[in-house]
Amino acid sequence: MTATTFERHSRVWLAIVMLTALVSASLMPGTRFGPRPAAAALGGPVIIGGDDLNDHGSFSGGQVFNGWLYIRKALENLDAQVTRVNDGTVAVLGSTDSTATSGNNGGAYHYAAPLAGLAPQFVEGAAAINQFFADLAAGTKKPAILAIAGTGAGNGLSSAEGTALTSNAVAIANFVNEGGGLLAHGSGTVAFGWLSTLLPGISFPNLCDSSTLSLTPAGQAAFPGLTNTHIRAGPCHNHFTGNFGGLAVLAEDSSGTGGAKRAVILGGAAAQLPGSISLTPITDTNVIGEANSHTVTALVKNAQNQPLGNVMVTFTVTSGPNQGTTGTATTNSSGQASFTYTTNGTPGTDQIQASFVDPATGQTKTSPAVTKVWEPPANTPPTVTATGSTVNEGQAATVAGTITDPDAGQTHVVEIHWNLGPVEVINLAGGVLTFNASRTYPDDDPAGTPADTYTITVVVKDALNASGQTTAQVTVNNVAPTVNAGPAQTVYRNDLVTLSGTFTDPAAILDQPYAWTWSTPGGAPASAAGAVSYGSVITAATAYALEGTYTAVLTVADNDTGTGSGQVTITVLNRAPVCTNAAPSIGQIWPPNHKFVAVNVLGVTDPEGDVVTITITGIRQDEPVNTVGDGNTGPDGMGVGTATAQVRAERSGTPKVPGNGRVYHISFTANDGHGGSCASAVKVGVPHDQGKGSTVVDDGPLYDSTVP
């Protein structure tokens, strides 16, 4: 790719003369990152490029070209001015080693660094970067130069790696202020977040023109081995505005409005930054209860990397369970000030920062955040007790319980593993240690039992997922059917009686089939039986031959041994005999010989076919017992109280006093033997003669025939 192609990217380089003694607020007095140089350093060489030159270069025939040539030349110029004790290596932060001959960050340093006389050491990943700076502080890493990989090529700086660099910004500054070299690539906050931490007023707008990029006199003096050709080898990304912290402008373009120049490369051979502050320890962990307070120590330095005494430092817990906790302290002659705070007892991770006002510049400087992890005490699993209940089918069974947990204030999740339906989950707020749950049981199961007992498992989990469990017993009783045998009935003997009953059961269809029996003592048939489904009407028919009051019983049994009964009263009435068609066994008596003639009552019937008993209750006649022409015999009737009437064959009348014939009124009752009776009378006539007087005229029952 040619330089002209690079120019189309319109992106800016930034080279920064490395930072003065940025000091981490947590350093102990006299502590330095890396070995102490033989002579005190007043800064180190830095080139920070807002470019992707590592992408726009190549390796061929044992040489590097274009952007990779720029990297080689930059490393050579930096290494020539490093004063920090080192092992001749360049630490490449944010990339892995690669043998790719173009378009790769790792490949760029793989080939360019050895040509510059340096051995590359690759550090990839946020965790590895943090460990590298810990090793740098411990003196086990001694690179000559820190190289921050670019963001424009493959195998470049990731967002997480950029964050790790930002958290180690003070360590980067201290490395340079102690005489180490720095080379950086890329654009935006991923590449330069650490720089914003060191120089809060700096910004890097995305405007640049590589074709007009030129070294300034300061740049030529700082790095005489670099040329305009070298710095124009790749596209620009950024230019820089705002607070440069006293850094020199090493290169600028001239494509701004009206030909205005824009600062593209900052730095110098021995650059420094304003006073800095850092905190120690960088991270610390304690279990709440074992340690309830935490102390951080700030180390404040000036631009010459010397401790600043008598400076007010403000400490703030910026996030975490103790957020908002603050304090102040004044630095001693070693530039140190300490702050101790007590946790509120809530587990979590605090972030702590310290700040001071630099007396040389009036600027407020803030340290990178350090962390304090407050771990909860060793968690104790909760225990739980629970009790069940005994209910009838169709009712809700309850399980109530109490939780015991020495870890006060924790939330809990209760799982009720009912044997019926889904698991019930109850979320309890912190400090709530009792619970109550219910589940409706429509039936005791399995069938064939009067009651069933179920074991319910109760599991309790605390906020850290430690658990305890117990069981509770729930007993469900069967409920026998409730039977309604229907309303009372009144019928007559031998009539067909239709019985109709219903029933209810809380288990409904779950307890079917239902066996039933109609018991009808005295009836024919005397019983009936069968099986039905729930909701059916149970019917049967019978008849009663005798009058009386009867009780019919309907019994219904479910499939769980439950039996219920209902009864209905059947009143059976007798129908009375019918006297309507009663007639005498003889209608007329002749001759009138004054003798008794037997008369029976015929034609009386009974609806049930009962044998009817006739009883004569009275005999009367329409003529006097003794009168003219009747023979003067008496009485004229007898048989009252018997089944047969006896009446005399006579009538009144003479030729001078002729009669119209005699009519006997024979009264009777008919009894069927079942309490039914009817009463009536039949008439028997004795005509006056067989001629004109043969028609008997009834003058009414005027005289008692049984009186002499």
C-alpha cells in the first residue's frame, strides 16, 4: 500500500514525549517501578502516534517497509535516549507474536524490533497487562520501551486491554519519568484512555492530513533519526488539542482552516507530566467480620518525580457498598497520606480514588481507582421446619414453616414440592423467616382408600444458594357422597312408584364410578342396584301391595370406600270399595205370604280386587210395620249386622183402602278389609198385586222395619 493510499484515511499521529513522574497514590515512600537508574532521570523518550502504521507496512527480503519502517526508526530513536536500567526488550502491550508479513500488529513488532536491536516481548489480554505492570513494579520486568499496540490492524488493542492500560496509567507515566521509552499507536479512547487519565484536559479529534505532516524543530531535535518521509508512511487518525501538560509539539500538519496547523505529534526526548497521585494497595480482599476497616495510602509527587509534602489529599469511595464515604489527610515529607474507613457490613467491591490540587499548576489530579473487596462471612446453610395439615378432599391443604439462618438478613427462596401439580416457589425478603403455602386436593389418591397421606418436600435456599430441606405430611380424607332420595310421595296400593335420587361428592368425577342401591322393603321389587357416573340421576321403580308408610333408602358409594345414604317416605293409600253399582239379590218379592225373604247386596266392587264384606246396617220401609191389610206381623225386617237382610213378603192394602206396594230400603256398608269402605242402600219392592198394582211406588224410608 502506498503513502498516497494512507493519506486517504485522514487520520492523525500522536507522539508524546513521555510523562514526568506520574506517581501512583498507593506507593510506599521511595518506592519506584523497576530498577532505580544509576542517575536520576528527569523524563524519558516518548512517541505516541494516532496512526495505524503497524497495519500499513510489510516485511520482505529481510527488510521492513512503509509503516513498519517507521516503527523500526521510532524504536531506534527511542532506545538511543532510554536511561532506565533495562534488559534490551520492548514490551508490546495488546498483541501476540505473529509472523504475518503485513496487516498485523504482532507481525510489525516481530520484524521491526529485532532490526532496531530490541527483543520483542508480547503481552496480550487485560489480565496479562495487569500482571505485567505488577511485575514491572516488582522489578522482575525490565523493558527498555513500552509499545502500545495500535487499533487499526489485526491482532491489535481490544477495549478490555485499553481499560487495563487506563487503570495502569500512573505506572506508564512513572516508567517514562524514570527514563523508560514509550511508543503508542491507534486512535480514540481505546488507544488513549490512559493518556486522558494523565492529562485530563487533552482531547484527540479525528482530523489529520498525513501528506502535509512535518516534524517541528522540537521534533527534529528530539529524534534526529526520524524524517518527514518516515512519519508520512501511514494514514493519520487524530490531532491533539487542549492540555498538553508541557509536552512539545513534535509534528504538525497544515491542512486546517486557512492553512492553520494542527498538533499531530507531542512529546520530547525527556518529557515530564505535572504532579501525580497514586494509591496502594491496588487491590485488597477481606471477609467481613474478620476485618471491618480498610486503609489506603496516597503517594503524591511533583513533575520532577519528587514527593510533595504538606498537600491536602481527598479520599472518596466512588462506588461499591460503601459509596460516598470520604475523608481527607495531609501528606508527610515523603508525600504520603493515609485514609481508613469502616465498612457498613454489606458485601461487594469498593472503588477508591484520591485527589489533590497540584500547587505548581492549580490543576486537580486524581489517582486511578483501587479496589477493596468485602467478602461475606462464610455462609451457613439455612435449616427449615415445616408442618402439614389434614383436610377433606376438595379442600386446600397447608404447609407452614420456619427458617433458621445464622446469616441474618439474607433473602430466601422456598420451594414446596407438592405431590400434586407444579413446584410452588416463594421468594422471601431479607429477614422474613416464616412461610405458608396451600394447595387444593380435589381427591384422595389412589382409589380404594378412605384417606391418603402425602410427603411434601420443602427446600429453602439462601442468597448464596446454600440450602436446607425437610418434609411435611399432608393427609387428605375421602368425603362420602351426600345423597338426596327425592321428595316424599303418596301413592295407592299396587301403583307403580318411580324413585329418583341425586348425590354430590367433592371429588366429582375423580371418585367415579359410583355404586348405588335402592332399598324398598315392602315393595316389589324390594331393591335395585347399579353404577353411574358423577352427575347422574339414579332411578328405580317399585309397587306396594299394602297400604302403609314405607321408607325407601338410596345408598351411593364412591371408589374410595365412602358411602352415603338418603331416604324418602312413601305413603301408600288404600282405595275404598265402590258401592255405585250395588243391587239387591232380588228386586221384587211375590207372593206376599208374610214370610221372610233373604236379600243379599250384590254389585259392590274394589279397585285393588280385595274381598268386600257386606254388613247390613239398617232396614226401613215406606209403609207401617202393622197396618191395614198387611197381616199385622212384625217386625218386617231383620239381619242388621249380618251380610244378609231378611224382609217380610207383605204389603198394606184392602179393597177399600188399596196400597201402592211396599219398598224396603236396605242400608249396608261394604268393607275391603284394608280400611276402605263404602255405604249405600238397595231397594226391594213388594207390589200390591200382579195387575194394576204391580208397579211399586216408593214413598221413602219412613219406618224402621226391624221394630215389632
